[in-house]
Amino acid sequence: MKSLSVLSVTSELFPIIKTGGLADVAGTLPFALAREGVKVVSLLPGYPAVMRALKRIETIREYPDLFGGAARLVSATAHHVELFVLDAPHLYDRPGSPYLTPDGRDWPDNARRFAALGRIAADIGQGEVPGFIPDIVHAHDWQAGLAPAYLHYGDVPRPGTVMTIHNIAFQGVFPADLLYELGLPPGAFTMDGVEYYGQIGFLKAGLRLADRITTVSPTYAKEIQTPEGGMGLDGLLRSRSKDVFGILNGIDESVWDPSSDKALAATFTRDALGQRSVNKAALQTRLGLDEDPDTLLFGVVSRLSEQKGLDLVLAALPSLLGGRAQLALLGAGERMLEESFQAASIVYPGQVGCVLGYDEELAHLIQGGSDALLVPSRFEPCGLTQLCAMRYGSVPIVSRVGGLADTVIDANEMATASGVATGFQFSPVNLTGLLDAANRAKMLWSDREGWRQVQQNGMAAQVGWSGPARRYAKLYHSCLDET
């Protein structure tokens, strides 16, 4: 295959700016694609954290008035990633997260902020940046959803376009009267364009107008084409089913490597698991748990929300903690869940420890020190924590949805006997299902040789980016064959 150039359009990119799994994908996939002959340059908004991280900044183009203020497009590098950054202080130079005010509300001008990202992506795609004309513009989630639209409605030749759904629950829907202000032609406001139930749908626009659609696991690709999983977009996705592809995410195996991870109290390998006990003891001490190598230690690293099934973990605690079990939790999210887990650490001293917030080093220690990791999501496009868990010998206990179903092999009787199990799955996603899986895990825990086999199976699983990158490269080429 001939080499390709790709513009990746994303609202976050690890390690520069991160709120979720999108950042991990956008930050890691370019390196894997380089090994497939694909050159990727990423386009990011110029948030304060992004501007601080940049090196070798070169102004490429000036915009006297971009949705209400002056802006410029710069070329730069950060953490060895090639970037274009849209430096528009009136849109991005503000406190809070990329999407929310400091008090947790959507920024009222989010439509303009991310339309600007799509507009500049289209300019780059149309060859308006000297020295870089992408073969493909790859848009990630609703924040980049107008990039395929601006390219579609342009009057010049365009590159191929790919739209990736990382979570269909977030769609970017805004009032119809913004159409003119966003620079979209009147003819775009149709069912075959950007119109979505009388409003402008950013994600809907990308799904309708991109050449190819991907999402982050094969099972999720099927789920989003159903009324239950499509969240209003299932009909559109079914109509384009031949263009919808599920490609599993991977993890950065250089970052998630238990043999060299400095965040661990002790490193270890698949063939030398004994040192995991040092991490378990360190984790128990860090979270105020009773130091006991024989207790089954469940871990949670998650956003605290009902979507992630953390209310089920709360409801399960009395049974979950029975028989010398513990819970180590790291996460943040819905206030009720945060307060409830804090209260649980008081009700169950020495058995429940929780840290509210985001702590990358502690996340690694939980993966390297817990015996099993709970991921009871009600829906999960792909999930990365279960991949990290397998890599670190923490046996995942997951709901049978989305990418969780695609990546974990349930330790049923047949799979255990065949020596291929990597964790536990449960369905339906309710309290009974979770407790059934947890109880099966407790039974296996009493068979330490059986438990070790499941750990080692998980650690041998292919969880990196090499396979997914090959599939993306193939998809890009197929896209070009038709444009």
C-alpha cells in the first residue's frame, strides 16, 4: 500500500489534554499508524493546557474574524506528536474543562467553539495549508462532526472522510438559527445534511456526510444500529450499515507495561507474578485497607456514573465484601455516587477505600495491585480499563456489552477447561448479574492455580494498537478507492 497522510481532528489528546478515552486513542493511534505507512497530524483546539505544551510554534495562517474574534492556525509539536493547533483565545482561552465551565455547565458557545475546529479542519483538507494536503480527514466525536459537512458543502475537491463515534450518547445538538452564523448553506438543513429533529446535529452531520463511519468495537457497532443503543441515530446508521465498521481500541503498551512501570511498588511479568503481592500491599496501605494478602481485592478505576454501573457496585457492597473481600476505588463523577462511596469507606473500615478524583499513578497501582477489576457498565463503546487490567494481571469482571464483550473471554466451564479464559462476563446488567459474576470470581480465587492461569491468559492477550492500526490503514485506503 502507498503511504498516506491523515488529518486527525480531535478535541483532546493524551497526554496534553484529557477527559476520557478519546484522548488516549487520539494520542496513541498516530504512532501505531506510522508503522503502517500513515503520517498523521492532529488538529487540536488551543486550550491553555495545549498552548503551554507546544514547542517549535510556527504560525501557518491568520484569521481576522473566526466566529467572533481573531485566531491563527499554528504548527507545533508536543510530546513527539505533530500538531496543528487552532489558537483562538476568544473560544478556548478560559478555565474549566474543554467542554464545561468551572461550575460544570456546558459553555454556552460550544457550537461556535467546535464549529471553528471543523471549519479549520476543512480548510486544511482543501489544501489551504502549505506543505500538507491530507488524503483523509478523520473526525473524532461530535466536536469534530462538522468537518465532513464543511468539506461536503465546499466547491473544491476534497479528501476522503472518516467519522469515529467514541460514545454516541454525546451528540452536539444546537439551535437551527445558528446555521448561517456557522457558515453552512441553507441547503445543508435537511435530513440528508445537518438537520436533526429540527436542530443542528454535529455528530449526525458527520455520520451522514463522512465516507466511512467507525466506532470502537464490533459489538458496539451493532448496538448503535438498534433503537436501544442508537440514541436516536440508529435509523441513520442502519441506512449506512455497509459503511459502519467496529475497530477495537488498543492501549499504549509502552505506558502500560508492568515490567517497567515506575508507578508500581514492584514491577513484574507474566512469568513472574509473585511481585504483584508487593503492589497489593502498597495499595492496601495507600487506601487504608487491612493489609491481607489472602483477601480478594476488587478494584475500580472509573468515572462515577450510572452509565458505568457504579450504582450497582454500591448496591452490591454488602454481598461483595463478604468472605474477606475488599474494594479499592478511584474515580469522580456524579455527586451522589461520590458521597455514597465516601460513606461506604466509613461503614466498612479496612474493607473499602476510595480516592475521589483523577490520579494516573494510583490508577496504575490499582491495576497492578488489585486481584480483580470491576467494569459493570450499562453500555461501553470499547473500554480501556479492562485492557489495562488484563495487561497487569488484574482479572476483569465486566458486563457483556460493547467492547467489554469483545475483549474479555468469560471463565465459564468450557473456557476454563480449555485454558483460554481471561475474566468474567455477566448479563443482564443488573445487581443479580454482577453478584453472580463476583461470586464466580470468589470461587475461582480459592483455586490459586486456576486464578493464575486466567491472569496469565489476560497478560498474553493482544491489547495494543498494531492490529487496530492495520485495520484503520486498510479502511483509509478503501475510502480513497471510492473518492
